Amino acid sequence: MSQVVMYSTSWCPYCAMAKRLLDEKGQTYEEIDVEVVAGSRQEMVEKSGRHTVPQIFVGTRHVGGYDDLMALESQGRLAGVLAGGEA
């Protein structure tokens, strides 16, 4: 499985739903709380071009937020993305 990084906050319901979906898939991930880790919010914006959390990266690919992650799941493509086999 590919390395997954998620920028999040502790109180965001969409972050919680994204973590739950990744947990259900058996996917480990690094969580970066943008309210705790200094400079991480700016890093997230520079990498993703977005200001909202969660922002999820699989390897070097920016997947997007929870809605984007769920869209991949609904299309049956999330497992392939997590495996690193789908661009």
C-alpha cells in the first residue's frame, strides 16, 4: 500500500469520516493536525491549493478531501489508488 498523509483537525467531522473510511480499508496513514503542527496549514495550502481539511495525499498524488476520497470509493477506484496502481 502507498503512504497516505492526511492534513486534518481534531474537531472536523469530514476528517473523522475520512479516517474511518481509511481504517475500514486497512490503510495506515500519517495524520498532520494543522492546528497543532507549526507551519502545517501553510504547507497543506501550498501542496494542495486548498484551505479546508481534510486534504489527503496518496504518495505524491493529491486525492483531495473527504468527498473526493468517497467518490473514488463509490467508483470502485479507491483500492487501486491506495495500492499505488492507479494514477
